[in-house]
Amino acid sequence: MPGTPMISPSALVRGNDPDNPLLKAVQKIIDRRQTTLRPGEAPYRAHIRFLVRPDGLRTYYLAFPALEGLQVPMTRENLKADNADNE
């Protein structure tokens, strides 16, 4: 996502640690989106979609548990090596 800081895999903490930088960044994005709603509109329903490159499974397995505490739907799409450069 443009404007979103890069978070090193080494900064990810297993589990739902409230100090996890990825958890904080995603929560901030969701909160910001909620503030754009007009009164009476239905709440924003976040959905996290992981686009996993062939060499990114380890990072995915670190990120997924860190975000489970948000209690939003999460899906994963495995990218093929030839499609990874296009995303």
C-alpha cells in the first residue's frame, strides 16, 4: 500500500503482541478508514488479503498470527514466481 512503512520480518513478533509494528500499522489504517464514514453509514468492514510470493511464506507465517487479534477476515493468495513481479 503506498505510503505505508516497510516492516522488517525480524520486527514481527509471534502471537498477538500489542507492540507489534505490523499490528499497529494495520490498526491505524483501519481506524483512519473508519473516520471517513459519514454518520449513519455502516461501519467499514476490513479484510486483510495477503499476496504471498514464493519466497515469502516465512514472513506470512509471522504476520498472520500477529494480526489475528484484529478479528477481521484474512485470506491468502499464493503468487507464482512469474506473477510476483507484477503485484
